[in-house]
Amino acid sequence: MPRRIYVLRRPGKLDAQGQPIISDWNAPRVAERSIDELLGICKGLIADQSLSEEEVYFLTNWLKTNEHTTNVWPANVLAARIAQILDDKILLAEEREDLFTLLADIVGQAKDGLGAQTSTALPLTVPAPPVFFTNHRFVLTGRFVIGPRANVSYEIQERGGTIEDTVTGGTNFLVIGTLGSRDWMHSTHGRKIEKALAIMESGRPIAIISEEHLADHFL
């Protein structure tokens, strides 16, 4: 059975009206400095083209110590992925390789100035629609931050949804992984997106949504 997916949401302290309390007017600046530090750490960890078990736990401890960053990219992405990897208390070689790839993607996105905009640059349905699972058909494409595609499929099926390999006129949702390339027209998953767009233009009700929007409905 695939592992459950963990999506971290930390709303922080709330006031009597249920609104977030901003305890420090300088908090955004502090978080920005911490994120700069985190990006430097990511670059250092993958500089030798490998990621050791000790380095994974170093990164884990840094995220715990700097919890104020875990609502901000890329700390939120890393914290969610590491929580999933370490859920069974076992760190496998392939999991370290997967985390290495994520770190490399993050460093590359930061260098290109993309940050969390990788999936928002894609032709998503606006406004993002509510996601219903029971008796609805889903197609997944791209690479997912919250886990392997098989795990994402499992979560959808657990909620009554159906997974399909190809976009058709009966598809309800095309879900694009956050780490999908901005140059989607020339990528493998771009063909699924183009087909979905063509179906939308024909008047059929299909929605193109981001991984993040889907994950919000897993909670």
C-alpha cells in the first residue's frame, strides 16, 4: 500500500476573531533571511552530487529549528516531503535520491527566479474550482512535490475518484505536478495539457488544476 501523503499546514496563533496574530512586525524580513540561508544550505548539500543520511537529518533539524519558515517556499515543500519520507523512521537510498532531485529542482528554480511559480505559469483553470472525488475522473501529469504519482493516485482513489492515463472528453480534472516545466508545450506532459485545452474549447467541463489545489482537498 502506498504511503499516505502529508501536506503541512501551520496556521499559527489566532486572535479572538480567528485571524492570524502577527507577533513580530519584522517577521517577513526574518523569514526572508532564513530562506536565503536555506537556499545556501540546499546548494551546499548537493554540491558533491550526492546526499548522505547525515545531511538529510541536518536539513530536518534545520527546518525544525526554523519552523517560522515552513509556510514559505521552499521550506514548506521540503518540510512536507521530509515528513513523508521519515514517516516510517526508515531512510532508503531511493528516498535520498528523490530528495536530492527535489533539492536540485529547488536550487534551479531559485536561480531562475521561478520559486513557487512553476505550476502557476501553466494554463490552470481560473478561478480554481472545488475538487470533488466521488465518481470523478482524474488524469495526473508532471512531477509531484507531495510524493510519487502512485501515492497521489492512491489518495484520489481512497476518496472515490478514478485515475485515467489519458485525457478524454469524460475527464473531470487534469492535475499538474508543481515541478512541471514552464516549457510545457515541448514536454511530454504538455501533450496532455494541450488535449485538455482543446476539450475545454469544445465546451466540455474539464478543469486543469495544480498539485497544491488538489492537496488542499486532501485535508
